[in-house]
Amino acid sequence: MQHYIHHVPGRVRMKNPLFKNNQALLHEVEGCFQGTEGISDIKTNALTGSVVIVYDPNVLPARHMAEILHECKYIDESKAVNLDYHMKTSLNQAGRYVGKVGLSLFMDRALAGTGLSFVSALL
């Protein structure tokens, strides 16, 4: 199970598959950050399984948010991926899908009208 972390100064987004469709767990996550100096807003989204933390980078280092989630056992930093990795795996999946569709279309046209045309339907 992978966790996604994206950071720009003043804002951190963290996704965890355990957060998805689990509003109660997201409410607990919000509780981990209550009273933390420098945090101005916490937004959770059960549909996407994400937590967005808006903070003052002059008061609180970004790394501290991941440390809090790790201490509260809501994220495992060793399983965290960044945007580059996330995009790479998404593009690889899309490429495989497009390749299968392309091969299927090619086979359908190449075998059209032949006795082997049923093979293209299996792809």
C-alpha cells in the first residue's frame, strides 16, 4: 500500500488508501494536528483519501506534518511516493492500456473477413 505526499511551501497533501471512504479515520487525523502551532487549515476528502494541511512555513517545517502522521500511525514514510513516481506509474498503466487497444484494433482490421477474425475478439 503506497502513500502519496506532495508539498509546496505552505501546503502539504497526503494520500493514504486507508483514508479513502473513511470519514471517521480522517476525523482522527484532523485530531492529530489540533493545537499544532503554525497550522491554519486542515481539509480532508474521504472520496480521494487525502488530507491537505495549510501551514505557515516560517513557523512549522513541512517535514513535521509527515512526522506527526507517522507518529499517529496514519502514514508509513517508507511507503511514501512523490509526484514523479506517481506520474511514472500512471503513465505506464495508460501506455499498457493504449498498447492493448492498438493491438486489438490492428488485429481486428488485419483479420477482418478471414476465418481467424474471431481471434481479434479474444484480445
